[in-house]
Amino acid sequence: MKKMLPRRRRYVDVTYVTEDGSSRSNTDVVKDGEVGTDYTTEKKNFDGYSFSRMGEFSAEATGQVKKEQST
């Protein structure tokens, strides 16, 4: 009989932050996602703000859920 291993699950969160570090919004892209599944994020628009860049240590805008934490 094969032994069943627990599925590894992780979150992919997106946080929109201003240049001064203030958080504008936090969106869960994947909740309880199985490692290896695909995810996609979308750029949001905020009145009075324009998109500048992704954070220095951000994960890619699209990718796969990984077992190690990405921000």
C-alpha cells in the first residue's frame, strides 16, 4: 500500500505600496494553493497614483506557487 503524503500548500499575496512605504491594498492571488500550480497577478489602478515598478525582491507577476516563501 502506498503512503499518502500531505499536499504542500502556500499563499501568493500581492501588496500595492506607495514609494514612501504606505500600503494601498493587499490582495490574495492564491489562497491555499498547491505547490507547482500557476498563478497570475494583475496591475491595479489607484486614483492619483501611477505604477512605478515591482519591489526589488518581488516574485514574478506570473509564475508557479513555490514551497519557499516569495514576497
